[in-house]
Amino acid sequence: SYGHYLTPAQAQADFGASAAQQRAVAGWLAQSGLTVTHRNAFTVSATGTVAQAQSALQARLEVSRPRGGVEQVVSAQEMSVPSALAGAVSTIRVAPEAIPLGFHEALKQTTASAAPKITEECSAYYGQKPATDVPSAYGKTPSWAPCGYLPNQLRDAYGAAKSGLTGAGVSAAILSEDNDATARSDTNRWAKEHGFPPFKPGQFSAYIASKPYNGVGDVESALDVESMHGMAPNAKINYVVGNGDVTGDRLLDSLDEVVTYKIADVVSSSWYEGYMPVPKSMINAWEGVLERAAVEGITVNFATGDYGDETPLQYPGSDPWITCVGGTSLAVGEGGRNLWETGWETDETGLNSSATAWSPQPPGRFAEGSTGGISGTFSEPYYQQGVVSGNVVKGTAMRAVPDVSDLGDWNLGYKIGYSEPEGHHKFTYVNNVNGGTSLASPMFTGFEADLIQ
């Protein structure tokens, strides 16, 4: 029944492979010369040569390099397992020797205007400061964009402050492929600078696998942690980084860790594997973990992407077992008032050399916006039936993304602070304004933590 979720042990007992099945699968792989490195009720992992893998699977393997996607090893024909294992193996995924990184959205960097005679300013809230030194647009005087919204402004605008909810007693997780060693200290410094409560002892935990990628602070991690903490200041935040040793996939390892040990009630990630279509083995591997998350009551959110319909849909965000979070443009006025909100698309123009006119005329050219559209792979999930329109393709209703949206527009943005690497083991703390659906997903996850409370 809804709300009566299984523990990881119950999920394992009901849906996992038995000890005998695990031994049988491990034995088959070992007989082919492969070395078994991991074994539990849901995954058996082994390493070896290409020849050994091909012998075990009775199939030739080849490399797939999908456009905009992570390099995959796929089978040139149907893979085979011994008939005695038919009920024990749900999917087979072959990972390359070096586990490739996924992608996260390229975040918007602040650029200075090249136009003369203009002194850039920023507003404390939307519409505060008129930009009288620039030409009018749509018959009106523009205003300087906000200096980046702060947590209290967004909690006010979205109603979290009025509700009194802070995520107390709720555990949230951020899935990453970066080992950001300064995430906790950066968030505490950022919070103190803006009059916001820093982490209490034990409120932030990092679960970092061995051999992680990176190890320095970065803008992506700061945006994830500080937006989630900002919207749910009393929720526990877990920063989880896998290395691919379990599932052959760094990002999926991170989710597998959360689900296996029930680390969190709600999860966010701003990373992705690549653009659709992706190999079926990738989908099967992800959905095996996502379905376990569902029966354990764990909500999994992913950013939808920042390029409008210029690119295909991303995976795994477009999978129907995931809540796909898109971006909006939100005008937060004085006192945290929600003035208006609309779907996010940014078109950009500039000033001519004399700063007397816009060139080209507004709205200008497409720059970025919330990715979305109709899936060519997944059919319409039950929760979109009667809700989504315009998603029928060749007579079949298909999945639409995003599912939900909140602030993503990085020209309005969120103010963050992080340690930027500068030389060997040296960091410089910087302030920045950023956004994208890399903001929308962790921010929405923070609001969900409030709602769970």
C-alpha cells in the first residue's frame, strides 16, 4: 500500500537473487577465467580480458560511441548464459576497463559586457534597479538582474517559509561523480556570509568510494549542496560518489549505494549518461536500481538539461522511474513576493558599439533553456495519463519530460560560494551566481524534503 515501503532487507528478500543463484552466476563467470569482485542479491561483478568476457557471453563485443553519450561496450549479437541461470540473470552490462565519466550540465559563467560606457549593477530583488543607461526594450526601461537569489527569498517565494517546514528528520542525497573535498566547509562559509544557518554536527555526510574522480571543489557541487541546504535547512544531506566497481557505472554506483543502505528519502543528481537513445543494457541496469528505490520509498530526481529542444532528451533523467526536473524563470520581488513564474528560455542580444541600440532586436537569439520533449523510447507512465497532452506519437502515448519545474534561469540565478583550485593544494574561495536545471533539481529536492517532514 502507498506509503508502506520496504526496507532494503525486505526488498532483497522479496526481489533479490538467492545465495545459491549468486554462487551459480559467480561460478559461471569464474569458469570463463573472469575474477569475481563483488556479489550481492542484485549484482555480481567480475573483471577480465575481452576474450574472457566474449567466451563467457558467447558473443562478440564492440564499442559504442553514441552522439553526446558515454562510451559503452555492447554486444554485436544476442548474449548467452547457461540455461540453468536463466532465472537468475535479468541483464548483462559490460563496462570498459576505464569507467567513463558521465556529464553534468555546463554551468553558465558570468561574462562582462563589452559595450562601452555601461557600469554593470545588480538588484537585491527582481525589478529593484532600473537600467537607465541602456536602451529600452519592448517600450520599457529594463531593470538590472538580481545579484543571485538567496535561500530566504526562494523559501518565501515558494511558500516554504510560511509553512514552517525545514526538512527536519528527513535525509536527502546528492549523486555526483566528483569528490568535492571542500563541500562542507564551503557551504558553512557561504551560509554564515548570508545569515543562513550552517550545517550542524552530523548534518552533512560524504560517502566517497575509493579511486574517486577529482578531489577539489567545484561550482557544480556547491550549487547542489547549497541549494538543497538552502531550501531544507534542517534536512540531513549526504554527498555520494561511486567509482563504477559495482555496476560498471560511476553514477549508478552512487544510486546503488543510496538504495542498498537506504541512505536517503529523496535523491537529486545534475549528471547524466548521455543523450537518447542509449544501449538497452544501460536502461536495464538503471531500472533495476530505480525499481528498488521505488519499493523502498526513495524519490529520485534528475535535471532535465539546459539546451531547450536543441538536443535529444537525456538519460537517465527521461526514464519514467525518475522524476525529471525542468527549469523556470522566477521573479522574486521585494519581501520575497512571487511576482510571476514562467517556463525558462533565455534569448540573448547585445548592445551596438555606441550602446544606443540592441543588436539584434530583442528577444535576440536562443541561448539556453529548459530541455524537454516527448520520448521516442518510453511509453506514457501511468502518472501522466490524463495529465499530459500532445504526447501521442504514431498513435501511441509516450513519456513527456520534464515532470515538474522550478527556478533554473541562470540569468536570475542563485548565489553560491565555493573553493576554486589554484595550484597544488591551494584554493581560493569565490562567490558566483549560477543556475540551470542543475539548480532546479537539488532545489526541488530540498522542497520535497520539507514536504516529507
